[in-house]
Amino acid sequence: MDCSNVEIHSISEGYVVFPNVPLMRVEGPIAVVQLLETPLLNLINYASLVATNAARHRFVAGKSKLLLEFGLRRAQGPDGGIGASKYSYMGGFDATSNVAAGKLFGIPLRGTHSHAFVNSFMSPDEITDKLLYNYDGSHACEDFVSLARTWLRKLKRSHVLGGIFGETNQSELAAFTSYALAFPSNFLALVDTYDVVRSGIPNFCAVALALKDLGYKAVGIRLDSGDLAYLSCEARKFFQAIEKEFGVPDFGNTSITASNDLNEVTLDALNKQGHEIDAFGIGTHLVTCYAQPALGAVFKLVEINSQPRIKLSEDVTKVSIPCKKRCYRLYGKEGYSLVDIMIGENETPPKVGERILCRHPFNESKRAYVVPQHVEELLKCFWPGRSGKAREELPPLKLIRERCIKQLDQMRTDHLRRLNPTPYKVSVSAKLYDFIHFLWLNEAPIGELQ
Amino acid sequence: MDCSNVEIHSISEGYVVFPNVPLMRVEGPIAVVQLLETPLLNLINYASLVATNAARHRFVAGKSKLLLEFGLRRAQGPDGGIGASKYSYMGGFDATSNVAAGKLFGIPLRGTHSHAFVNSFMSPDEITDKLLYNYDGSHACEDFVSLARTWLRKLKRSHVLGGIFGETNQSELAAFTSYALAFPSNFLALVDTYDVVRSGIPNFCAVALALKDLGYKAVGIRLDSGDLAYLSCEARKFFQAIEKEFGVPDFGNTSITASNDLNEVTLDALNKQGHEIDAFGIGTHLVTCYAQPALGAVFKLVEINSQPRIKLSEDVTKVSIPCKKRCYRLYGKEGYSLVDIMIGENETPPKVGERILCRHPFNESKRAYVVPQHVEELLKCFWPGRSGKAREELPPLKLIRERCIKQLDQMRTDHLRRLNPTPYKVSVSAKLYDFIHFLWLNEAPIGELQ
């Protein structure tokens, strides 16, 4: 397939976009361009959906929380999983548990061990290699297992903590100890295999305190079931009690990660209830977008041989906006974007300081004059074909992610509100408005009622 | 990664399966097996979900309708789309519009042209190559365009049909004529680009009747917007009126395909209302499974070094069933399956004619004696590793699809009911029941309330 006569303009990745403004303008021989329809839609729809979904989760979680993408097991095959990791990161997540995506795109990797890892141990007696050097390598602890057990006994004897738990699960203690021996600087323990409060948290703390004796700082715990708000508060109290009773500075701030079918709604509910969670691992609802599992971007013919074309439909929302168009974003005095406007290719572009009439494409009474303080052309050339135009640069993923976060920061907050957001204005020039409606009446047959 | 010491048993593809019965049993060195967790879950979850979703759509649509998968544009990347096509077919769809999936797996291909194809024409005068040989090649029609136009005039002059439409859209007539010239034996026209009743259907019929003069049979129309029930009935009336008025045998049965965000619920509503649709093109809701966008299959450690392991949880539904198990399906006198039962690996398997106690794994009062008329072992060896076991055959996709359809036919209908289906019984042997609960009490710490 020869795409040398194809020219593609597109809105840059990471931009905030609105309905009816074309994401992409594809020009070229019709047969070639038609063959590009499905691949382009396939690549754009899911990517845009999951980046948007990630941004929505970030919006609810707030900027201070760590957001981790944990969705590979539930994505549509390996390729779906890789795409989910890439576009979740672009939309504002901090890291992924998908190692392949980390390697391919340089996304930070974060994860914990599995329940199966905990289950695979029977008792700490199984651990044969018990030696652990302290953080600066100056000294070796010959029996780290005993050190952890000693700490567990101390916790149990404590007046404050001892009442909370009795015998903790020994396979869990063995798993945590073994994990800490292997990754003393990355000790993040999954604490809900048997019982969070009575076993997981005390076992974690015993191992974390043993690590602390050797100069290491444990990362924290992960909760994967139960009442996450309650359990996170209980864990925080336990950590703070240890900080106080044993004089361990900063132990109260040990990180708490939560996972288990989280989504926008549960994040919002957790925020309202109050919790002590520092990081969220989000999988299923992020990569499969339960709230809206598909984005409905479509590909429409708008002009052929310099003749504008319109696609009518029994559904008015499916009517296409004809003509080869240029698209601009107009910014106001306060730096926020005011409106997007589409104009015919040969019309005069909007200019800073010059008043322009922006019309709703389909509703004749919705109009506004705009005097832009800044004008940004949205469609940039990413595939010049033989046109000789300069090709827009493709920045690395990290920079696109930063652009996306910056774009969202520059939006007026009422547009971003979860419930009943103010609609953002998408408009056409007066000339294009007239032309759309001329073409519409021209193509639509007149009914005959009898 | 060396999997020669790994052994995998699995339920055969296309089988009906139930919660708690393992889909797969993976044995081998723990580090290797642990690395297989995410790939296996990624490959199984989506595949099972979409095959199930396809089967549910088939169940609602009924056996006589043609079901076409149209989801590539909305899947999670190219790989997600290929998977969607493959597993929709397995679950009972008839064909796909995904050409790559057709090539890879031999799935029948079906599709129509796009709206953009219709839009790309201005008028029939644009068509330069108007010659069409008749079906048996014995004679050439020099001007097929005129033949179609003549038929359109005849339709308009008809007393019965003429009142329905006035001037039809000429770009649409041009597109249909051109399509028919290229694919005279596969003429399936998308009729909603401008107006279904006033333009699309009359234009289609004119071209179909012209084709008929040359010995071809048009395939039919596709509706992609509007009130599908109403429009399909209007189309059917139009076709039947032509059959009657112009004496065209079978023209009344011209096929009607519908698409546009169809799903189980809309299929059900269409059935209740009454419609004349013969084939459904289903995309978004099939491949992204709006009703449940992800299947939650998980991977659990159940035994290590011959020691059974259990995973407890704050959520009882997340408690795993320990031990290396064998799984059987027991059939009753009427040929329906009665119950699935899991037993420990070394227990005596259930036998035909012998009474066996089947217990609910977690609810002590739910028990039943079963005398099976037929016993089927569910987990078969698909990766023998070095065990020397025979490897189960992997039949071609078409046979797996037939197996799936047969399996569903053999289910009791009350289990398949959409609303409040009778739960299918999944059980464990008495011995395994006792062991689960012994292990559970053994691992769970006892609470201390103060």
C-alpha cells in the first residue's frame, strides 16, 4: 500500500479534544484513504478512551496520590494490555505493573507480590538463606528471620498493639521475610491473604522494623479486599502507634496502597468517607472503561475532488460537517480556552484581537462574538506525503504526558466537573455554517405526507 | 523461559463453564508457573468473555438470524480486534467484517460498503464504465446506468410505490450502481446515507431490479440508523410490493441487515416489537461487552510440594478452593448435565450408576446425592511437559464453534434464561469439603473482641 500521496493532519497527542472537532484530517487517493479507515479508528478509539479514563481517575484521586495501572490481566489480549499501559500513563497515571510496557515506553514500573507468593510458603523455618547485609553493607545480620520474629514478639507484648492480634499466620510471615531478604529496599507487602488486621499488618510491621534495624526503609503495604477506607485507617493507626511506642521516626507515614476493582465512583466514595490510602492500583475499570467501554470516533468523507460532501442520517448527531476544514482553539484574557472553531480551508484564519462570529454548527440561535487573545491551530501535519510540508515532531511519551496534564490544568474547572459539566463551545465560522445548511437541504429529499 | 517441566490441564475450548470450577490447572516449578500467571489470564479472560457475549447475543437473536461481527474499530487495538473476531465466531456468530481475522482463522467474511463510499459520488453521470455482462456471460448490457435509471422511473410511476418517494439522491444512486457494476453477485447496499425510505430503498430497488434483468440476485440492504424495527418493516413492504406489482419472484424476501449500537437488550426489544431484519451486524457492544466489560478469572496457588494451600480474603467469594483437583461433569437420565464436581487428585472418580454425595463448597446445608448416567472429566492435558501424557488435540476453530453450539444446546433452558437463571450446581466431594473447612479454620486467625 503506497501512502506517499497521503497527507495526514492531526491534533497533537495529549491534547484535550471535544466532540465534532476532527481529531485527524486524512487526504489522498480515495481507495488508499478508505483502506486507512479501520486501522486509524482502531488505533485512535481505544487510545483516546483509555487516556481520557486515566485523566478522569486522576481528577478524582487528586494530584497527591500515586496512581498505578494494574490492568494487563483484564485487557483485550497482550496488545490491548500494552496500549492500556501506554495511554493510562499519558492520561496521568504514574506507573504500571506491565513490565513489557515499562521496557517499551520507559513507563515507571510498580507492583507488589501476589497472593500466590504468600500461599507458597508454609513457615519461616523453610527459609534457608537468612543472611542480610545492612543498608550500607558494613555489617551482616546472620539470621534475619529471627530478627523479624523477635520484633513480632515485641509488638505482641506491647500494651497498645498486643490486644489487636494473637497468633499471626506463619506462612505469611515467611513470605514477607523472604521477600524482604530478596528486596530489602523495595519491601511492599500484600497484607490481605489471611486477615489484614490480625495477621497481615503485624507481620508486615515486624519485618519492616527488622529491616529498619539494618538501615532499610520498608515501602509499605497493599490492601486488595475488604473495606479499604476502614482497613487503611486501622493500618495508619498501627503504624503511628509503632512510631510513638518504639520511637521509629516516620514509621507512621508508611505508604498504603489499595487495589480491588477501584474506579472513579469508588475513589470518590473513599474521598468522601475519609481514608489513609497513598496509592491506588487500578486495573479492570481503567483498561476496560466500565463507565463507557468504547469511544465512538468515526471516519467521514467531507470532500472529494474539491466538492464538499455531507453525510446525513436518521440520527441528527450522526450528520457530518462537510468541507476540508481548519480548526482553531481561541483563548481568552484569563488564559483559558474559550471556544474551538472550524473554518473552510480557504477562509481567513482567526486573528488575535480581531472579533470573529462563532456559530453552533447545528443550532442557529447559538452564536457568540469572540475576540481571541491567543489563537492556536489544532490540526498539525504529521504525515506530509509529497506535500513538502514540515512534519510535526513526535515527542517522547513522558513529554506527551506532561502536555496532557498541562492541558487539563488550563481547562476551566466547570468544564471538568464530573456531574453536569458546562459544555465547551465547539463552533463553525458563519460562512461554513451557511454552507453546511445549504448542502443539507440540497441533499435531503423533501418528504411527502398524505 | 523453559516450560518443559510445566504441565497444563485445561477444560477444552468451547465448553460451557461455571464459577469456581478451574478453567486450567498449571503445574511446575513455582517461579516459572508464576511468570505464566499474567499471560494466561490475559489470554483467557477476554477470549472467554467475548465468546460468552457472542453466545448470549445468539441466544437472544435466535438460530435463524445471521450474526455478523463488526467490532474492529472499537476493539483494544489490532490484536484485540482479531481476538474479538475469533472468539465471537467461536461463540456462535456467523461471520466477521475483519478481513485479517478471516484470513488467519478461516472465518467467513461479510460486510457492506461505507457511508464514505456513498458520499464519494456526485451523480451517475460520473460512471464511465457502464458495461455489465449478464450472469451467465452470454450477453452484455452496454449501459447498466441507464437500466437502473429506467427502473427507478418505473418505480416512481407505480401507483403503489410512487407516492412514497420523490426525487432520490443522485450521489446515492451513483454509488449503488457503481457498487453493483463491481460486485453484481454481492450487491448489499447501505441505504441510510441520506434518507432510508425516500431515497435509499428506492435507489437500491432500482439497481437490484436492473441486476435482476441480467440474471443476478441482489443480496439486500443494510440499515445503520433510525428506528430499525419500523424501517425494516417499511423496506419489507416495499420489496413485497415490487414482487407483486412487477412479478419478481422472491424479491419480497430480499435480505435486511441492521447495525447501529446493537446489543442483547436492543435485540430483545426488536424481537418484542416485531421487525423484518434477517441479519444483525454487531460491533461495539460485542467486542467491548458493555454489560460486563471484563471477566474476572484469577490464578490461585492451591498446592505446593504436595501441601494444599488456601487463599483467604476479606471477601468470602475470593476464598480459593485448595488442593490439586480433578473436575467432572455428571449427566442425568435426560442427557442434561446435573452438576460439576471437584475431587482431590487421589480420590476415586465418580462412576456411572454409582451414587455420590455432591456438596456446595461453602454452604454446609446444600448437598445432593447424584447417580450419574454419564461422567465426563473436564480437565484434559494440553501441555504434557515431560509427563509422557498424551496431548489433547486442538481442533480447528470451526469444530470448536460447533462444540460450543452443541454444548449450549445440551444445557437445561432454565440455566440459560436471561433473567434470574437457575444456578447450575458446582460442588465438591465430601472429603474435599471437609478438607477445605479444616484448612480454612487452620489458617484464619481467631479474632479477639474486647
